[in-house]
Amino acid sequence: MLEALSWLLLALAALFFSAGTLGLLRLPDTLSRIHALTKADNLGLGLAALALLLHAESWAAAAQIGLIWLLALAASAASGYLIARRCLLEAHQVNHKPGAAP
Amino acid sequence: MNGAESGTGSAGLSALWELLAGQFDGGFGGGFEGGFSIWLPTGSALVLFGLLGMLLAASILRKLLAFNVMGSGIFLLLLALRPTGPDGVADPVAQALILTGIVIALAATALGVRLARRYFELTGQTELPEDRDTARDD
Amino acid sequence: MIAADLLLALALLLLAAAALLARSVQIGSVLFIAFGLVLALVWVRLGAPDVALAEAAIGAGVAGALLLLAASEFESRRSGSASARAAGPRLPWPRPQRSRPRWVLGALALACAGLLLLAAQAIEPLAGAATEAVAHALPQAEIAHPVTAVLLSFRAYDTLLEIAVLLAAVVAVKAAPAPLQRPLPHDPVLARVTALTVPLALLVAVYLLWAGSSRSGGAFQAGAVLAGAVLLARFASLPLDPQSHLTRPPLLALGLAVFILIGLGAGALAGAALGYPAGWVKPLVLAIEAALMVSIAATLVALFGGGKAA
């Protein structure tokens, strides 16, 4: 029963990841692509993490999986924000962001 | 197949097919369980891509990219040649060699990048003179 | 498992080809980072988690970031020239306008790779010989994790030379004066996220160092995570500025120095260079690994170049 639930969650996660990738390929500009990627991919990651949580050997391992999800969320949000900011700056052609940037 | 196919051609093809198909008996796998590992041709293909990239690309940075890809292919070959241990863990000596290789490849890449940037600073070019003949690249 | 392996191999090859054929080196570098991550998955599939950690951190992360940084710098300085824009779609491969025969090179490369594949197929696998040898000698080495034992005990000389090579690379990189870095504008979101992430990264680095004695981990992976934390702090313009403190020569040379000192000193007690006296192995190896971690982190950060903000 637990196994079937895991499989269902993983299938849903794959669906969300595919949706995010579809958005990446088909949406017109960077900002909307970031929107699709951060939302759909993070949800997909959360579902995948949940699926793995059901199979965790111990509470410590489950906590680690949860922490991984939170960190991936933070990293994804921060990098999405940074890319979007750079995009806006370039769109407005503000020249104060130097080229040798991360 | 029409009958005009020469005998030698089809005999050669069938021999080739048997050579390849015979290798598939053991199936794919992470190691050498059956004799054929998919990672051997993958590693060789990566080495091929890397070689082509280093020989044909114009910009120095692309050559460095290709160098890294080729290095990864060699590491893959290294590990694909060693069967996994009884508990599924790969050969520790190969792992240590690959770890060392990754770090040294990084050191070489970093030196190459620094040299490329210095060259760009001094000359404004991203290609070496002998590669500079052609269409815009970066 | 066949399908998973096939998919991974296919993804690997596609990403490598895409990275090499990309429109610009920036795109190629990002694709290369993705390639590195898929390669890390392949390492896990092949049963090599240590290599997977190192590949993800060093191979994909540091190398990809270095290439991306350089590519962005080239791109931005070149974006002023109008002719670059007007030249139309940019091809990554040179057009055959010179007499250099491209197809000859291509055929040569193909022949080399084909020979390599044939030679690799012909090698008789020594079924588990090295694994068994290591497993035999492991209790004597008093280190629980085989890869760490190989790195720091059985083949410690290789690791010593590797650290020396890293030091040489850093010396060479520092010899070319770094271009002046304009200060990055302060970004509150990045600063806040970094303030949360950097301490966590430090914790992970120390954990990886500690875990290396009994599980996957070790000095290289820990050093890479530490370098990532320091670079993140620098990019976020945190008030600490650990980078300039970390990349001083004493810290860069610390790993090599400690390694040589302990290797020769303890070796004199144990009767062999780079050997350890029985019973003292764990603390000595940990001391060496700690020094290595600091040095590797300093080296990786120094390889990124660009010390003080102008």
C-alpha cells in the first residue's frame, strides 16, 4: 500500500517536472520561464521527497530528506530571483551591473 | 534485402551482428556482470566528443570545455573497467584515482581559464592566432 | 535496470554534445554543469558515492562556474562591438576557409576513440582483485572507509603529489594579476539567503570531513563545500569577506606542509615514509584531512581569482 502511494507520488512528481520543462521550452521570455520552473519544479521535488520520505529508514533520514527539500527550495528561489533581477536590469539597460558577475 | 547484395557484404554484416549481439547476453549493468557494460561505449563516446571539441573548436574556452568532457569520459572508462565489489560498491582504488583525476583536471582547467582571461585582457581575442581565421565565435 | 542505465547514458551524451555545440560558451558552461550533475548520478549508479560527491562539487560546480565566469566576462566586454551582433547566427565551429582539413581531424578523433573502445573491451577485468586486496589490508590501516584508506594510507604519495599540483596551479594563477573586480551591488535577498546558507554549508563541510573516516566524504568534498560557502559569501558581499583571509599563502600551503610533516614525522616513528604508527592512525589522518580541507578550499577560492574589490 505504501509502495503504491510512493509510486503515485513519483508519477505525479514526474508530471510536474515535465510541466516545468514544457514551460521552459514553450514560454516566450525569461521571466515567465522562471515562473514556470520555480513553481512546477519545486512542487515536483516536494512530491518526490514525500515519496522517498515514506520509505525512509529512520526519523533522522526523513528529517534529512525534508531538509534537502527546504534547501533546494531556498536555492531555487534565490537563483530564480537573481536571474529575474538581471533580466529586469538588462531590459531597462541600467548599466550598473558589471559583466563579471556571478 | 534484394538478392543483389553481395555475399561478402551480408556475411560481413552478419558476422558483425553476431559479434555485437553476442556481447549482449549478459545484459547491461553497472559493472561487468555479464561482460558488456554500457558505460564502456559511453566513456569512449565522451572521449570522442572531447577530442573533436578540442581539435575543431575555435575559442579557448570551448577547448577547455571539451577537455573536461574528455576527462570525464576517461574516468568513466576507468570505473567501467572495474567490476563492482560484492556489496555493490565500486573498486576503491579506481575511485581514489578518479578523485585525484577530477581535482587535477580542475586545476588544469583553472589554469587554462586564467591564461585565457589574461590573453583576452592583453589582446582582446578569445582565440589563438592559428584558430582565428574564421567566423565569429566566442 | 537496463532502461535506467540507457537513459542515463543517453542523457550524458546528449548533454555533452549540447554543451560543446552550444551557441555561446555561456550556454555551453551551464549545460556542462548539468552534464556534471548527470555524471554524478552515473557515479552513484556505478557504486562510487565518493566520486559522485566530488564530481558534483568540484567537477560540475567549480569547473562549470569558472568557465561560466570567464565566458560572461568575454561576452560582456565584447558586447560593445557592433560587428559581433551583425554577423548573424554564430557558429561554434570554424568554417572551412583555410586549408586545415577538418574532416581529417574528425576521422582521426573517431579512429582514436574507436581504438580506445576496442582496447577497453579487450581488457580482462581482474575480478575484484583490488577490492579484495584493499579489504584485506583495511583492518591493518585502521581506517574504516576503503576509499579514504586508499587515498591517505595505501596511496598517500599520490595524494601528496596531488596537493602539490594544486599548490603549483594556485601559484601560477596568482602570478597573473587578477583583473580588477568591480564591487557587486548589494542585494538584500541574496544577503539574507546567504546568511542562512553559509553557516549550514560550514556545518556540512565539517561533517563531510568527519564522515570521511567511516563513510563517503573526505577532505576534497569538504574543501569544495567550504570553498562554495566562501565564494557565496563573497558574491553576496557579506561584511565578513572571508575570501581575502582564506587565500593567504600560509593557508594555501598548509595542507601540503602538514601532510609532509606528518607523513615524514610519523613515518619516521612507523618505519616507512608516509606511514603511520599503529594506534595513531585515526587522529593523524584526521589532522591531515583537516589541513587538506582548509588548503583545498583556499586553493579553489584562489583559483577563482579576483581578490579585493576595486
